[in-house]
Amino acid sequence: MIKLIFILMTVVILASSNAFPITKVGNGNDGDDLLTYSEIREGPILISRLKAIELLKKTNTNSIAKLGNLLSEVRNTKLLMINENLSPEAIKKLGGNEKGKNIFARTYPKPNAATKFFPHVKKLNEKQLVALHIHEGLHRALPKSMRENEKIVEEITMAITDPETTNDLIASVVQSSEVDEVKNIQSSTKRNYENVSFEKFDEKVVKKSKLNNPSTIGISQSILVNPNIESNNKVNGITTLQSYLFPFGKNKRVLGVGIDLNLLEMEGGNYLGPIGLSLRSLVFTRRGFDAELFAKASINSISDEEFTNSYLGRDAYTVGMGLKYNDGNMYIQNDLAYTFESKTSQTVGPTNITYQFGDIISTHLKAGTSVGNLDLGGVIEVFLAGESIEKDDVNYVDRQDNLRIVTIGPELTYHFNNFQVQGSFKYKVDSTSNVGLEQLGNITGFGAGNGNFSLGAKYKF
């Protein structure tokens, strides 16, 4: 009888176990998971997930290689909240604090894993929560070789959540991150923990990269200050029409062609020239930095014979590099250029005079701050020119030693969508022998006299 009762009890227990299997939530290591986690069914975390889904659809991340599963991971992951009544020691044991830093969420780096939020996630605003959903989703959606690399996940998250992001920009960041991963693989075994954490998210503005809208078309007007040009038709101003198109290249390396048409406003009338032809290549863009190489030819095409037959009637060829940083709050730009030496001739009566211009090294330093749509900054330019020679076909020779000219001035820029309006003023504050900018022999490139006022507008696309 006792043996029969024992058999019946064993059958009941086994039947109960098969009919009602135990469901483990979380890591299942301590047996208290059902008391530790609760599913999130309402509130800011759920609302922010909808915002994240909307953003991923808007940027069409499904079309980007390596991100095809991201939308699905963010949409379908189970959202769990850790019990806020747990002690700090218990939360730390669960991974809510690491090296003194609060961890807002954790997930397993594998598809379809749940996302577990810690109580201090309530300190984040909606934008930060959106980024957190995407960040954790990337840990599950990216290929195995990338998903556990915190640096890669953070960079892609920032690219997606950038207010000015584009599908192409996100794709270029993903591709660049993949290359970096091949160069410097971070093994998950060295991290000594299964879950990857989102330690903190500062509401950063990702770089306003020129890669977003590299092509421009614009117009500007410059009024020269004391243009000391030895010509009866003194130049008072310059109107410039610019067009820069970037149809070549891909991802972060694009190549463009530019044309400048200049109209010189003289006392005796208006004349066309010189014409500027340029090549520009955006070779690097990352972490707020843009690096660009450029080459420009200023071809003398001035239709005024008297102006052409002067020491300003020369062709100028320039190469250089520009480096710009912009984090949304401040910007710094450094340009370094080299203009090759060249010569031109002038006929005065029966005498032919030749002007030999030395090479020129020029620096353009710009810095400022962004207040809403307005950029407030200043510009410093330094020109260092080599020895120049003036000689005739008889025996006259005049040599001018190396020249130094320094200009400084403010610059204001207003941005509205893809439109930009800019006003600036530069004035000569230092020079060798009190020479003017016209002595550099490139009126459309460097200016003339003691400086200029400039106002322009452009459209970026």
C-alpha cells in the first residue's frame, strides 16, 4: 500500500512538471528572477521605443548592410525592468553598476534577447532613451565580429540619432567601423562578462559633416577697402558666382569640381574675370572632423585690356588642405595653402616689363560658436610671399624681399535648412613695408588693398 502511494505521488509530480514547465526570465542564475524582473507594458520606455522604431524607418536602416535586423530587434525585444526595491548590492550583482558608473540597460549579444533596464534609467530623457533602445538593439543585430565592440556600437548609435543624419552617412559610418574592427578586434572573452552595457549616453550632436551636403551653389559680393591698384580702372568690388559639385567617389571619399565666375566692378565699367577652376576631395570625416584636399587655378580672363596688361594679369595655381571640426556647439577650421610662383608682363610705351611673383604660403584660421542657427566667429589670415622681381627688357631691375601680410576680422553665418547666409569683414593689421593685398597678385583669391566687406548666400545639396 505504501509502495502504491509512493508511485502515484511520483507520477503526479512528473505530470505537473511536464504540464507546467518553469519559465526563467533573465540570466536564471539565482532562482529569484521572477521577483527580480517585471515586463514593461507602459510608460516612457515603451513610448521611446516607438520613437526609435519611427527613426529607424525614416532613415531606412533595413537597406544598410549589417543593419538589416536592427529594426526587428528594437521592435520585438522583450522589455524588462529590474525591481527598484532591490538593494544597491543586489543591483550591482545584476550588473547595474560597473566601476562606479551606473549601467542603464543590459542585453545579451545575440538575436532576440530581452533588454533589461535598471531603475536609474528613469533619469534619461526621451532622446536618450531612443538612443538607448538603438544602442542595445545594435548589440543584437550587428554581425558577431562587431556587436560586442562598444566603440563601434556607440559610433553607429550616434550616426543614427544625429538630427541631420542621412542613410548614406549611416552606411559610411557602418562601413568605416567594419574596417576598424578588422584592424583592431576586441575579443569578448577579454571583457569577462556576457552582457554588454550601455554605460551612459550624453546627448551629443554628431558632426555636421560636409559629407551630408558636399555640393553648393552660391553668390557673394565683396567691397574692397582702399584698393591700391595701379590702373586707371580701379577695382571697387567683386561679385562671385560659385558652383561646387561632388559627383565622384563614394562613402567618405568624394571628389568634386568647382567653378568661380568673377565680375570686377571698376570705375570705368564692369568686366568678367578671372575664372577659378578647382578640384576638391573630401578624404576623411569622423568624430566631428572633416579633412579636405583642394587644388585651384585662377585663370586670367579679364576682358579689360588695360587691367590684363598689368602686374595683376597673371595666372595663379594653388594647392592646399583644410581641416574642420564641428560638434554642434563650436567649430574650428584650419586651412593651409601653397601658391606656386608665376610671372606676367606689362607693356608701357616701348618698354616691356616682366613681373616675377614668388611662391606664397597662406594660412586661414577660423573659430567660433554656434547659437541655434547662427554661427559667431572670427578669422585670421597670414600670407608669406617669396621674393618678387620686376624688370624691363633694358636694364631696370627691382627686387622686393619676402612679404608678410596679416588680416583679421569677424564672421557671421546663419543656417536655415540647406540655405546659408554669411557676412564677414577682414582688415589688414600687419604687413611688410605697409604693402597691400594686391601685391600678392591674386585679387580674386587674396583680395586687394587693406581688406574687404563680404556678403554671400549659398545652397547646399
